[in-house]
Amino acid sequence: EAGVVQSPRYKIIEKKQPVAFWCNPISGHNTLYWYLQNLGQGPELLIRYENEEAVDDSQLPKDRFSAERLKGVDSTLKIQPAELGDSAVYLCASSPGGANTGELFFGEGSRLTVL
Amino acid sequence: GENVEQHPSTLSVQEGDSAVIKCTYSDSASNYFPWYKQELGKRPQLIIDIRSNVGEKKDQRIAVTLNKTAKHFSLHITETQPEDSAVYFCAAKADSWGKLQFGAGTQVVVTP
């Protein structure tokens, strides 16, 4: 079974440029998460989807970040415009969803460097 | 919201020795406590988890203990091997639909 797939794995852009990350969760997983991981830190939740509905986006900086999960499968996270402080790894994760959700299955991450 | 603190930030052990990582949490409603292992450049992967209705859980060389009264939980790795070298994250969640809050991580280095 394929795991969570993310692309691109690496992205280098100049500040003020836009960038987008794509995530394909494990088939059948209704819950999808985007996490931000700064160097030497634990993952921090940006947004959580239940199917196509964003149920927790309180940590998403909405002035420059946006996300969508059309049709409740793949998801895209966009930053526009990017700032130097956005350099980090953006992790996507999925879980089966429903009550008593446990394990999160993470993708390899998209490493963003903003110059 | 939930706050998870993890200690130590780095841990160096000799191969064959034991390693212990400790975490504390703030929200007494938390009832799910997983541990993730992240090798360099790789994705975090669940290695063990515990729910609040049990005090200890073991899986081969790893074990997790939970003290709900004191609001802390620990990861124990026995007979460490070089492949145990990684960053370990603890996490806590208040309920089935709550946000999983991660600790800052512990870099474990196992020297031969």
C-alpha cells in the first residue's frame, strides 16, 4: 500500500514569491493534516481536514497561507507571498478518521527554503 | 490549550545501555499519548502509544509509562542499538478529535 505522497520534496524560492505543496493521503483516509516543522522542533498543526471540510485551521496564518482539499482526497497548501521565516519542512499526514483516531501517517515532507 | 514539554533535548548512550525520555503535559483531559521516531531526513513514524486507561505498555525493547496524576509519561528503550539513533517526539491529545500537541523532540545518539 502506498503511503502519504508529497511533492515537491525540496523547493527554493526568493521571498515574496508564491509556492504550493501537494499531498496525496493514504487511500481511504478521511482525515488529512498539514503540519509545519521548524528545525529542531516538533511538528505544529496548521490545518486539519475531515473529508473536504477544514475543521481546525486556527493555527494557519490566513493572511498568506491557504489550503484546499477538493473532493476530499488530495490537498494543496499555498503560501503567497513567502517570507524568510517560512523556511521549514511542511509535513502532510493522514489518518482513517472517525472516533478514537490514533496513528498519524506522515509523508516525507516538503522542505522549503526562502532566500 | 495543551502544552507538552520533553526532556532531555539530546541523549547520548552507549550501545546496549538504556535510554529514557520524559514528557509532561498540561491538559488533564489528555487521554492519548503517542511516541514518534524520526530518522534524519525521514518522516516521523509511530513507534508506540498509550491511552489513559493503562499505566504501562511494552513492545519488545520499547516501553511507555504514564502517570496521569503527575501528568507525565516516559519512553524507555532497553538494549539500545545504533539503529535507535533518531529524534523521538512525544505527543498528547485531549480527546478523539483534539489537536495532537508534540514535544520539541529528543535527539538520541547510540554510540557503538
